Amino acid sequence: MGSKVLAVDMNLCTGCRSCELRCAFKHHQECNPSHSRLRVVKFDRSGIAVPLFCLQCEEAFCQEICPTKAIQRDTKTGALTLNENKCVRCRACTMACPFLGLQILSDRKVVKCDLCEGEPYCVKYCETGALKFIEAEDAGIQRAYPLAEKFARPYLKRE
Amino acid sequence: MAGYAGKMLKVNLDREEIVKEVTPTDLTEKYLGGAGLGAYLLYHHVPPEVKADSPENCVIVAAGPLSGTIMPCSGRLSVTVLSPVTGIFADSNSGGDFTPELKFAGYDLLMITGKAKRPVYLWIDGEKVELRDAKHLMGKDTWEVDELLRKELGDWRIKTALVGPAAQKGILYGCLVINKYRTCGKTGVGSALAQKNMLGIAVRGRKGISIHDPSSFEKQCDKILASMKSSAGYPSYSVLGTYGVSDVYQETGRMPWKNHQEAIVPQELFKNIGSDNFVKNFKVRDVACFNCPVHCSHWFEIKEGRYAGEKGEKPELVASMVAVLAGITDLGMICHYQNECNRYGIDMMECGNTLALAFEAYDRGLITLKETDGIPLEWGNIDSFEKVFEKIANFEGFGKVLGLGVKRTAEWIGKGAERFAIEVKGYGMSLVEIRNAPHWGLAFATASRGGDHLKALPFVVGNDLEMFRDLFGDQPPEELTSLLEINGKGKMVAWFENYNAAIDSLGLCKLAYKVGWIHPMDLAPALSSATGISYDFKKLLECGERICNVEKAFNARLGLTRKDDTVPVRFLEEPIAAGPRKGEHLGSVLPRMLDDYYEARGWDKETGLPTRAKLESLGLKEIADELESMGRLAKS
């Protein structure tokens, strides 16, 4: 099963929303961030932007609650994928998910991130590398270096 | 309709009536959108007898066909109006993400006319559009109103374009603030809306923009994206934004020190405001506009000193140049000034030019503490700068004069103050030395909205020789790209004005679409695959030329001629006092460059007026007829 996950470094996110645009374009061939499977929330009093996306839970609330078993695991990518043909658009999954991992489109269709068959478009077009597709074990540890650098700065300056 | 949203909104504030119309496709093919459609509509809806503060003035807020698409840097907004400051053609452009949201709501543009009987704001919620009471928003700063509106209307995703309290109180150079940190800065578009009793626009959209040929469009966008990111200027601009230019200005002697009396900042003071200090001690992270890989904005936080605790976005080159104009070199003050101008909705440039004039007038004894409300306007005095700025923000005391702009302030002061009013056609210039950069001087002289470098933005020096050879084969690129060579610069500036008019009309960011960053030939295929309308580069440039001619005709109709295509006396007659280009001034070269420019444009050299031949070649016979009947067409 796929071991890579989507991860984000908030210090690198510029809030450009290219990820939203490109996700929607890849899946629907139109320019519409409302049809994106990830959403960027900006805190403009602090200069921070936070992309929200499906975390592909190992034990997924959405999968458990779905009455038609429309949400299944793709064994290659590890992504939870939503089968449109089985979906009855009850939207229970969107209520169960704690992470805004599923969205409702304007025609009441429900969509979610499927990791683009293993090559996520959002990551491809994230200019700063804020969005990454990396081994799960590395997801947290990526922050170690820049974090440690902050502590080390007073000492580094003396060199 | 592909690319375009397909609908436009006509807002009549006299009757508080909103009408939806279909976006006219015959117009969009010739004028594209954005600034181009704005110019056309302003020409046809605001005849010369209409004054800027009359309800008949029309504010056009326009997106382009590529706004909100996956085309890189597709978030720009264009606003066109008869300027309350200059009384001539004006348009202003902003970054951010307002126009994409307007397109997602389903609209290409808004036309706002009339004057409301009560303070209102426009709320565009997809199909539902209404004017709402704005009394509770009056007097509040734009950051507060942005948050208030998003709360009141119940959606954090709403984008706002707001008129600040300074314009509401009466200053003429009020800007339009987009989501707190971006602005349509110049020419007083915010004040024009304030004069209509309209305090802003809030928009929220959920629709998509359909693309005619998605897979071809995607390829074109990817190509342009790759060429931007690999361009020579990208590494430094993506880290420093326009702020990095101040280092270049200091090196090449193009600083506006003390109202342009000198061209460099004393070196020991400069390091306070250099980009080094900014990156090390102020910048926290990069921020970007809509779909932009350049992220030229930065989030800053001030850790110590007078302004400790202050935070905000994107201190522009302009903010630091305003400080330099007043003889101030404090980076904290620069960041603070930027924030204040955004909060109060004040054009940083015009305010800076006006204050610098006041400081110089004070220094020369033309005004005293009596006129300045007891504030000593001494060069470098930050306390005084802050106090007098507050007067402008509240439009009170001396602020009631200063709030009218640099030209009117100079007239009010009299005693020869006009000689150091740094303005062209009634609007303050963009805070850069031009005596040692002739083609920039020409750009300022010819810009349709006055005092402006952005209409032409002729980045030629150090540019890509191969690309210049491709585009302008007839003259050696080494000559064209040399700073001091006069030959061919007239033609260059005309070409760049046409090119940038097209960019401003497509909804894209001209700072990222510079020649050399992208190859201009890549634009037309992208536009064609997005809209399904066939364009080649020649047709696109022709749209740009048509747009420039409409703007010129608008001003010609108001009586402007060659004598208005000039630069301030200081640059024409006073030689630069010190620095790398000591001794130069523009008086000897500007007339020659203007001749070349008019020739390249097909306009009359003696009068600077458009000719029938040129106007008809662009399909503007109606305009030629009208100008002729008014005696404003060049006699052939």
C-alpha cells in the first residue's frame, strides 16, 4: 500500500491558491476553486495561510459512516476514493469528517482527494514546496531543521 | 462564453438599481477586458462636460478574460474613472484576488454611475446582487470594515474592495483597498466612489470559468509558468519584491532624496532602508496574490524600536521612496506608513509627493508653522511626518490643503512652489529619478493618466538581447537596451505602452509578464485556447494600440496636447547635483524622444494629437469624427 502522504509546511504557504485552481482544473477542466478538493484558509492579520485537505485516515470516519460503502481504499496510492456510482449524496461523510476532507459541489455531488493516482497536482504546482507528497514517517520531521535553526541562530551568528 | 464570465452589472446609484447585461462580444474582441474595456466605456459614457465629482462620472471595475484562470498571476483588478485629482483619464490596477472572485460570481465587469442618497456598499453574492446600507461602516478603517463585512455577510471567503475613511472625509487621492493589503493606488479611484456615496464592494462566487480548449490552455500556462520561473530576474524579485529596487536606485543614483533635490541617499543612512536590513530583521515569510508563483509580497513583523509589534504585508519600494522624499531613512516608519495608507485608503505616492513638496516649501520658508498647524516640517523629522500625515488622514487643518494633492497644494502655497511640484498632468510622479534614465522620463511624459511609469513600464536595460532581436530586429538590441541611448527609445516606449495595455486588459500582472520573463509570443496562443477566439501576437498588440489611442482621444477631447506630455521643471532644467549621473537633465533629450514617440504612434508631432489615419486604421472612425468636430484632431 502507498506509504506517501500529503503534508504542508505553513511557513512556506504563500496563500496563492494555485493548488485549489489546479486541483479543480485537473478533475473538472474548469477554473473553479469551489470545486477543489483542498481549501486554503488565510489568516490575514498574521500573514499565515493554511491548506486543508483529506488526511486519508487509516480508520476513516467517512468510510465508516457511508451507507453504500462508496468510499474504499485504493491499495496502490493508499488514498480513500469515492465511487460516484455508489454515492447517494447523503453528505453524511462531510458531516463526519473532522478535517474538511470531503466537499460538496454546486450540483450536490460529493468529491474528495484521491491523490491523483499517486502524482498529486497540488504538489506539482506548489511553487514554494509548502505542499509535499512524502513518506508518512518524514511528514513531521521535515520541520525539525528549520525549527532547530531558530534555536541555533544566536550561536550560528558567531561563526 | 469561454474565458469570460459572460455577464456584466450596471449599477445606477441615483435609483439604486442594478441591471444585468450580457458582456458584449464585439467589444471584448477589440478591447479584451480590464483596462481596455474600461477605457472604451469611459470614453463613451463620460463626455468632456462631465466633472469628476458629478454623479455622471462612471467607475468601471473590470476583470479580464484570463482573470481567475490557471494562467499564472491572474488576479489583477482594473478600475477606470475620470480622476477627481486630475480631471483627465485615469485607471488603476491592483493585485490580490478580487477579480477572480468577481468572475466566479459570474461577472466580467461593473459599471457604476450616479450618486446614492445614503452611504451604500455593493454585495455581489453570485446571482443575488444588492446595495446595502453602509452607514455603520463610515469612518472605520478598511481592515476593520473588511472583517466586519465578512462577519455581517456570514462568509470568510468574501473578497472586498473598500473606500477608506480618508476619502470619505474628502481627500482626493483616496485609493481602493483590496482585502487589506493591496490597492488600486493611483488617481483617486477610491475618492471617486466616495463622491458617489459608495463605500465598497463585497463579492463571493461559486461558479467556474469555462475554458474553450482545456488541454491546450494547460500546456500554454505551463510553458509560461516555466519561463517565468527560469527568468534572470525571478530569483531576486521573488524574494525581495519591488523592495529590492531601492538597492539598485542607490547604486545608480536614482533616489528621490528630499523631493528630488538630490539623487542619492547619504550612504551611512542608506543601510537602514536597504533590502539587507529588511530581509534580516523585518521579513518573516513570502505572500502571494492569486495563482502567483512569484510571491513578491512579504509578511513583516517589527520587533523593536518605535513601531515594535506592528505587522503587515508588502512594504513596497514606494513606501521607502516616500520616506526618502522627506529625508527619512527609518525602515520601521516605512512599514508603518504602508500599513496606515492601506488602513485609511490613501495613495502612498500622491501623499508622499504632496508631503515632500510641503517639506521643501517649509525648508525654503514659503510656509511657516502658521500654515502647518504648528508642525515643523523639517527634513528627516519622523514625528512631524506622522503628525502631518494624520492631518491628511482626517482631512483637517493643513490636511484640507494637502489632501487635494501635490499640484493644488503647490498652487495654494504659491510663491513659486509650482517649480518643485513633482507632477505630470496633475498627478504626482512615481518617486524615481529620471534625469539619468531618458526612456523612463519619456514614459512619465506620455502616460495617459499622468505622473506614471506603469503605463509603459519599459524594462529594456539589461534585458534579453535575443528576445529583443526577435521582437525588434531593425535596431541593434545592444543599442535598444542601453540606458543612455536616445535612438529608438520613442518607438520602444510606444511599443511597451501597447503591450502593457494588453496585459492590463487580460487581467494579468504586468510585473510578471515582463518581456524577458516571458516571451510575448506565448500570450496569444494562451488567450486563444482559453476563449476560443483566434488571436495572434499582432492582433493582441493591435488591441493594445487601440486601447492607448482611446485613452489618448479621451484626453485630447479634454484639451490636452503636446505641451502636457512633459515632466516637472526640476527634471527639465535642474542638473542632478551629485551621484553617478551628476550634471544631467532631460531638457535637451525629451523633445527629440517625444518626436520619435509621436512618429511611432502615428500622431501629429507638433500638437501631439491623434491623426485620422491612425484612428481609422484601428477602427476608430467615430472617435476621429468626434475629435474633428471639436477641433481636437490633428489636421492632416
